[in-house]
Amino acid sequence: MLTLRSARFNKAVTVAVRGLASISFRDSYGAFIGGKEVFPKNGATFNVEDPATGKHLCKVASVNKDTVNQACLVAQEVYQSGKWSRSDVRERARVLNKIAVDLRANINDLAEMEVAQTGRAVREMKAQLGRLPEWFEYFAALIRTHEGTVPPFFGPYVNYVKRVPLGVCGLLTPWNHPLLIAIKKIAPAIACGNSIVLKPSELAPVSVLELAALCSRAGLPDGVLNVLPGLGPEAGQAICSNEFVRKVDLTGGTPTGRAVGAAAGANLAAVITELGGKAPMLIFEDADIDQAVNGAAFATFVASGQTCIMGARVLVHHSKYEVFMKKLTDKALRIRLGDPFDVTTQMGPVISGNSRKRISGLVDRAKKEGAHVFCGADIPSMQPPFDKGYYYAPTVLGVDTKMEIWREEVFGPVVVAIPFRDEAEAVRLANDSPFGLAAAIWTKDVMRAHRVADQMDVGIVWINDHHRNDPSSPWGGQKHSGVGRENGVSALHEYTQTRSVVVRTDDSKWDWFEQPNARYS
Ligand code: TXE
């Protein structure tokens, strides 16, 4: 049984999930507002299902605009009280470090909950969640060590500049890494003294609700972190439009980014967005081909390809194209699909029936446009109960740049491949995308590695690797991949604003109206 559940969450019927018997879901979950579980009066709920079997997991409250507005008021009142927003940074750092300790103690339970909601393989989720406490530790350290500035202000003045919180921040998070993405935003936001209203994805909201209860138990004052499960166009839009919300931080699809940006813009709230991607992997002729194949398979198929930085386009020097594609295909064909709770499973289903339909549609249209199928491109046959799950075979396609699938994000286990003749062509192909989130370069030539990295129109470049992330390292994209950065000092800047204090140090009398030579500025 999950041990982390706060006493503030009601006890209710639990539904055991197959596989690792320790995990269970309650029958229903409410929102988490002001430190308590709240069931909105209208009783609206949505269902969460297990994508590996299609079975019902639990019901979750679906909050409407009224509940969003109540939660934003709670968040604003606690912000204005100064209880957290003006608390000593030592106290804030202490609470963040305590959250990290409690999170570490509950990682296995939370990871299993993520497996049940997302269908991602348990090995992946445990590896990913094992690192989450680092975000709280990093931002605890950053606020303890961050210093203001003293600009060289003209004249008899001292000008000091502090960074102060923004107020209520609206966080909109997706289902593919429910806790990782929520924590990437929560840790800097609370470290800086903000209050939060967070809407998790309607497909995987439960672990984020559990996290809020955990933070509350660790000493985060009530009302600083409020979690509002609900639907995007209703609850998500209501957050963007609420008068108290000063910043909206979304990770989601590009169309959602536009809708969120428009609503937040009308509300004069700032926006950070981490949106889609179509990351290229450039495989040069001098790369260690076996390692590049391993890296590309990891980049493409981890999380069933449902990550924003997934290796979506593989560009291979023409002299190595045949051998590379043969090895990548062999590797993709060996990936073990199955029960995500089985530690030997290497890939689970995709998140939903709709998502699989979208993936199949893109692949089927690519085939009609003449794509070469190296492997996959179909729905695998699975043993019950997984025959009801949303599995899609690891897919490798040879394409050309005129095809829809070259440009569109698939968000599934599908990689498209193209050979290139020289470095200039590789760079041109890599940048031939509406997205600009990440790229990977595989080469042993150190000069080429940096030269090519410098020409990528993206926010993140890996050299001889993929997917690596750290709380200290800026994360975000260019073009349709979004605006702003997560992680590192950038995130501290995203979640604060400057307050500039100008102090006169000359106490001689002055009078603008009597002194014709008095300075104006
Ligand atoms: O994301 P959505 P979905 C991409 C990927 C995927 C596509 C759709 O291409 O196929 O997005 O996935 C909330 N106003 N990524 O449908 O809908 C929503 O409830 C305010 C990339 O799951 O963008 C959820 O909490 N909020 C990605 C969050 O936004 C709205 C991760 C993201 O949901 C809203 C996931 C609205 N109008 C999907 N509509 C990445 N960058 O990693 C939705 N939401």
C-alpha cells in the first residue's frame, strides 16, 4: 500500500492494480486546495485508466472555473500573508530539503503509481523518479547562495537589486512525466516564495495529488501548493485567465501553447512554455556506430517515444546509412513489449486510444506517401489483458523531407531516417523543422562536434548522448518548441522579478524648482 498518503486525504475504497501488489488506488480523488482534499460541489469527475489494459483505475474530481477561482484566492491570500513569500530563505530551504527526504522515502510507491497511470515500464519510472529529490535540493541550495546585484548607478546613490517572487503561478503539466515535469516547475516556484495553482494532466493526475500531500506534511504552508485536476479547456483556461495569476508555465502540445499564451496574454500574465519537438540525431561517419545505435534506440523508444526531446529524426552519413539502419532495426525488433510492471519489460503502451490512433494515422499516411518501413508500423498482438492496452510496435521508417511525418510530431515510438552527404547537408536537414527543442550529434571529431552544435537552432544539444537532464542545466526550446527555460539559474529568474532600490547617500539639501542646474536623471 502507498504509505505517503496524507491524513488530509480521505480514506476510501482502494482498487488493486495487477502486477506489483503493493500499489493501489483509491476509488476517487478530490482536488488539493489550502492543504485539504476538496470535492467540488457539482460532483463532476473524470476517469483515469490503465493504458496497458484499458481498465478503470479511479475517478478524479474535475474542477470548474468557480473552484479554480476559489483556489487562486486561497493561493493569493497565503502569498499576501507573507507566511511563505517573505519567509527567511533558510526556512524555505529547510522545507525543500525535507520534501526531498520524504520524496526519496516514497519513490518506489510513487513510481508504481506513475507506471499504472502512464503505462511506462517500471524500470524507467524508478530510474527517473530516483532523481526527483535533486530538484528540491538544488533549488534549496540555489536560494541559499543566490545574491542580489549592485549596479553602478550614476551619482550619490547606491542601487541594490533583489529578486522577489511573482505571486500566484499557474502550472499546467502533462501526463508523459507527471511528477518530473511538475517538480521541475514546483521546486523553483516555491523556492522563490511563490504560491502555486497546478493543473495536472487529466490522463495522469494522481501522483501529483499525492506529491502535494507529501509537501504539506513536510511543512509547506497550506495554500502554497494547490492541485486542481480538471480539463484543459475548462480548468486550464480558467487558471490562465484568473486575475491573481502572474505567470503561467505549461508543458504540453504546441496548439495548447498557443491557447495558453493567448489567454495569459489577455490577462497580462507572463508565460513559459515547453512544447513539442522533432529532435534530430546526426550520425557522422566517424561515430562509434554501435554506441550511436544504442543511443538512438534509447532516444527514440524510451517512454514509448512520448517525450518532447525524443530522437524523432535520424540523419546518417550516406556511407554508414545501410549498416546503421540494419543495426537500429535489429535493435528495435528486439525491444520487449509487455506488462509495464514486469521489470524485464522494455516498452509499455502509449497513453491512450486517441494517441495510438493519431500515431497510426501519421504512420499510415507516411506509408501512402512512400515511406520505407524498416520495422513496426503496426499494432502488435499482445496476450490478455494487454490485448486491450494501447501498444504500438517500435517503428523505423525511411522517409523524405516532403512527407508529413518529417515535420509533424508523432509522440510515439516512431523514428524517421534520412541519409546525408556532408556536414552542411546534415545541418540543413537538422534545422529543417518548425520545432527547435533538442538535437544530438554523434561523432568522435571534437572540432566538428562543437562546430555543428553551434549551428543547431535548438535549446539543448547532446554530443554522443541523448536525453540527459540535470536540475542545474537550462531546459527549453526555440521556434514552436516554446519560450523560456526550466532548470538552473534560468528557472530562478523565471520565478522571480527584480526589485531595484535606489538609495541617496548625499544628505545635502536639493530643490528641483530652485536649482536650475539640478540633475533630472
Ligand atoms: O497535451 P496537452 P496532450 C504534445 C504531444 C502530444 C500533444 C497532445 O505532441 O501528442 O502534445 O498531448 C492542459 N488551456 N505533448 O493532449 O493537451 C492539459 O489539460 C489550458 C508534448 O496530453 O497540451 C494538460 O494539463 N490548459 C509534451 C496540459 O495542458 C490546457 C508533453 C498539457 O496537455 C488546454 C505532452 C487549454 N486550452 C504532450 N488544453 C512535452 N513537451 O513533453 C490542454 N491543457
